[in-house]
Amino acid sequence: MRSKEENSSKNKNPLPDPLFVIDAMHGKLAKLLRILGYDTIYANSMSDQQVLEICQSGGRVLVTGDRSLYERASKNCPKAIFIPQSTRVEKSLAILAENLGISLDIDMGRSRCPYCNARLEKMPRTPLPWTQEVYKCPSCGNYYWKGSHWKSLLKTLGEAKKWLPPR
């Protein structure tokens, strides 16, 4: 069972395909949300005021471990969720899935670059001989495929699903 502090949010109604702003305390969460296909701004070098302005103007959900920022965002932003910095990323994903209805399944057709947030594009032919399917970020040029990290990613998502209440 989650404590109120770990699962505080302004409104429990699910949002269609939410857009996120993730504070500097939750970098791994930001990368995972991008891989899951959610447009996510990682606010690791922004002031609190900049974060609030982005949430207000862009209709983005703020996820923060900063209690003060959460309190201000709760009054001024469409939605704010407080997740303490010490919360495991698997539990953080489950909190977002429960409160916002996000999917914890990877759809490579929706995935975004974990570094720059651009939508990935499937390569028509793989430039890598060891894999059949390769995706490229059109913005930063990074390549992605189901390599050795894939099992770890699926394990993280599987652990996150265990935190969800039974349906």
C-alpha cells in the first residue's frame, strides 16, 4: 500500500496520452517514459520557475521529488505528482500508471530517444549485422536495437507492473 506522501496528486482522473516534465531527481524515470513513448522534458538544468511555466503553458504533468515545487505546481499546473527521490524507479512507473493510465509496455512505433526525446524512426535496412530491427533518432543520430540491455529493461517494467493493484 502506498503512503499519501508517495502518491500525492492534484487529480486522480486519467489523462489521455500525458505529456511530462520530470525534475532533476528522476532522470532514470524520464528516460523510461521516453522509451515507453511519452513526450518527456527532463528538467535537470531548469529553474523551478521555468519548470512551472512549461507545465502551465504546455499542459504537462509535473513529476517531482521537491516538496516545495510540488506545492506550487499543485496550485498552478494542470497536474502535479510528488514522488520522493528515494522511490525506486519501478514503483515510480507504477504510480504514474495507476494515476494517469500510462502503459508499461514498449511499443517501438511510439518510442522516443531516451536522450533527446525525439520520436525514433525504424531503419528500412539495418546497418548492424547482428540484429534485424534498428531504430534511429533523427535528432541526435543515436541508434537503438534490442541488445543485451533489452532484458534489463523488460525486467524493470515487469517489476513496475507488480506494484500495480490487481485488476
